[in-house]
Amino acid sequence: MSAGRSLAYAAGGLGAAALAALATGVVVERRVVRSRRVGAAEADRLGALHSDPIAVTCEDGLLLHAEIDEVAPYTDGTRSHRATLTIVFVHGYALNLDCWHFQREAFRGKHRMVFYDQRSHGRSDRSDREHANIDQLGDDLARVIAQLVPRGDVVLVGHSMGGMSMIAFAERHPEMFAEHVKGVALISTTAGGLYPHRVISRWIPDRLGQVVAPRVIAALAKAPELVDSARRSGSNIGFLVGDLFAFGSKDVPAAQVEFLDEMLASTSFDVLAEFFPSFSRLDKFEQLATFGEVPTAIICGTKDKLTSIGLSRKMAVHLPEAKLVECEGAGHMVIFEAHDQVNATLQDLVTAASR
């Protein structure tokens, strides 16, 4: 991930982080280059879990790439049963369904799971500019549930922009939410209050930062080919920036940083620019009340530089019955960095939802 590629994190501020790295002339340390050689081979294993592709048709005709990990029927000695609960995973900005590798690995064969690439991400079709927004992602989630989980209960798990998509879904499809959803996990996300420029410096006035950041993104979007050429897979500066801004610990395995880098490289810059304006306009804290009717977990790393722990605590205030899990020392990619703790929390949530 190069300085340009780190703009992929603009939802929580990595776009600003990339600009900071570029402006200050980040020097790539020799240890980063050595780490890449070690991490590249292991990164190939991450994201290798797949099942047969399924196409989900959105209301505008766009096709989403989806996959289902089924659970074999079991018998209680008298008759056969099938899974009655499905976990639907919704990934974040500039990522794809592969980001759930550690969760998929842990729960495969134990729970029925649905994964999909959000529009313009991964293997899904490219969206037009009009539909590149959070509300549309909420409508897309409704189509995924309607087509892939027509019966049975659902637990929704969303990371970063995926959590925002879930909140939009609850707002725009309250009857479907009430009928199907029995549990919710909001991971490294927020219902609003995003200020990407704060990643550069907390001393930049919010009013100035909210004006400048979108203009910088828009200016870069006028030459996306140039930005994408700098974002080619294997950039050492990008590797370092991802290490610094996506993770909380300096001891994260190089393979995880490499894996993240490869996902970011697959999302073109003009896609990032199209979704970027949605984040600063997001204000859906009042919609969180819908989640109060079902078991809810709010998970965030204490060193998340993008969707800060403070935003998760604010959501917890709106959802006093929710379980707030603070992963000590983890950053924005808590689903990698603290996957054991995240997975344990998700299993508790599924157990509660099953009751």
C-alpha cells in the first residue's frame, strides 16, 4: 500500500494519513522491506477460504458477488435439522469479503455464514456515482438478506463501513430488520462524527478540515490512473503507512499487513473518491435505537486511529444494553489483530441470539 493507496482508509481517516505520509516524505526503513519478504508467502494463505460464487441482484440491476458457507444437516436421533441462524458479514471501505478470514476460519462448519463484496469492491460490479453512498449500501444489504436468507434468523456483523451499512439498513428497512435480525456486532465503526483530517493532526480546525479533505480527494480523483499507478501492490511506503495507521501494535505479523495491502490495492482510487463524501455527512446515532431490541456487541481497539474508541463509547451510550468490548492495544483492523477476542465475542453474540 503506497501513500496513495492508504487513501483507501478515508472513511476513518487513512486518506488523510496518506496525505500526511506524502507531505512529510516518509522514509521506508530496511526492516519493512525485510518484513515484506517474510510476510508475502504467509499472506497468500490469508483470504484463501472460498465457496461457490453466488450473484445477488440489487434494485438498480447491479450484481454483488456473494458466498455462503453452509453447515451440514445434523440429527438429534429422530430427525434431521438444518441451521436456522445465519451470520451475515459486511466488510469495510476498500476491503472485500476476504477480510473476514480469521472469523471464517474459526466458525466454518459451526455456523451458516454469508459473505459478500459491497458494490464497487472486490468481485462485485462497479456502481455508478449516484448509488455510491451509505444509504444504498443499506439497501444492498436488504437484497442480500432477502435473496440468501429468505427464512431463518440473522446475526449481522459489520466492520467499519460495513457497520455503517447495517445502520442504514435498519433505518431504511425496519420491518425486515425486526423480522429477521436477532443479533448485531458493530466492529471498529460509528454512526457518525467522523473527521478524517484529525488523523493528520488534532490541531487542524474541524471546519477547515471538513472543507479541505474532500477537495483534496476530488482533485486527486481527476487523475485516478496516476494515483492507482502509485498504489501498485508491493509498495514499501504503503506497507509502512498501513502498519502505522491500521494497526495498534508494532508487533503485528507482516503477513497481516501484506494481506491488507493486497486488498487495498484491488480497489481503484476513483471508487474511493466516490464513497468518500458519505463519511463526513454520516449522522445516524438516533437510528441505533433499533438495535436496542436485539443482543448487540460493540467492538473496537483502544488504539484505533480511524474510528476511535471514543466513537464506540458514544454508540454504547445510545445502546446501554449493548456489550462494549475494548480490545486493548488493537487498531482499526481489530478483526485481524485481536481476532481471538473478536471471535469469542461473536460466539457469545450468536449464542445469545440463538436463545
